[in-house]
Amino acid sequence: MVFCKENSVKNPRLGVSIKKRDYKLATQRNMLKRKVKNSFMGFIADLPSVDFVVLVGPGVQPNDKKTLSELWSNVEVK
């Protein structure tokens, strides 16, 4: 799930939230955060200047590049 809010900075920013209750091991949480951040950096030039917060739910495995690219292409600024 992605939340967006306009910011006063000229570049997009990212926050990733993963609950420890959903992923017990820190290595799992770090791996998921790293994948989301790397995907974000690949699309940063195409994104508007907003703050993004990505909430990773239980059982989600964003291993597929297509899934992560869809995440950034379906963003709507409210």
C-alpha cells in the first residue's frame, strides 16, 4: 500500500514501514526495504515531488520487478 502527500521539496522522498510482528527477522525486513528503495531510485526521475510511504503487509514478497514498477506507475497524488 502506498500513501502520498505533496511536499515543499523539489524531489520525491520515500519512507518504508514494515511491522516486526509481520516479519520477525531483521534480515527479512531489511531485504524488503532494500528492494523497495532500489525500485524507487529507478523511477525517481519520473515521479512528482511528493512524500511516499510504503506499507508492506504480511506475506508480501515484492520480488518481481513488474510488481514494483506497477507500484510506482499507479501512484495518484491527493
